Amino acid sequence: NKVSLQDELVNLKIASKQMTSASKKCEKNQKTAKQSVKKAIEKGNIEGARIYAQNAIREKNQSLNYLRMSSRIDAVAQRLETAIRTNDMS
């Protein structure tokens, strides 16, 4: 039973890191989309700029969602770690 709890703790920490890295990837995509918006506006392509702007907004929201999920997973991992320590003591 302890081994499975430890395994779950490790899995939660890995999932949290994956969410954080996915968030960073979305932020990078957002910056790329912003640059594309600027280029499209400079070329006079307003419709293209609007599409790139929508992409940038979506990437930003996705990034925030990943960060939120990572934070929640961290909280669960902390609770699990506390439970494991409590079980070790008693």
C-alpha cells in the first residue's frame, strides 16, 4: 500500500511538471502569434491579423488553464505527501 501511495505521489509530481512545461509552450506560441499579428497589420492584412489575435488569446487562456491545473495537482500532491508521512509515523 505504501509503495502505491509513493508511486502516486511521483506520478502527481510528474503530471504537475508536464502541465507547467505545457503552459510555457503555450506562452511561447502566444508570443509567436503576437508577432504574426504585428506583421499582418504592417502588411495591411487585417483579417489575418484578427485570426492571429484570436490564436494568441486562445494560447494565453490555455496557458493559464495549464498553470491552474498544475497548481491543483501540486496541492493534491502535498496532501498525499502529508498523508504518507502521517502513516509512516503511526
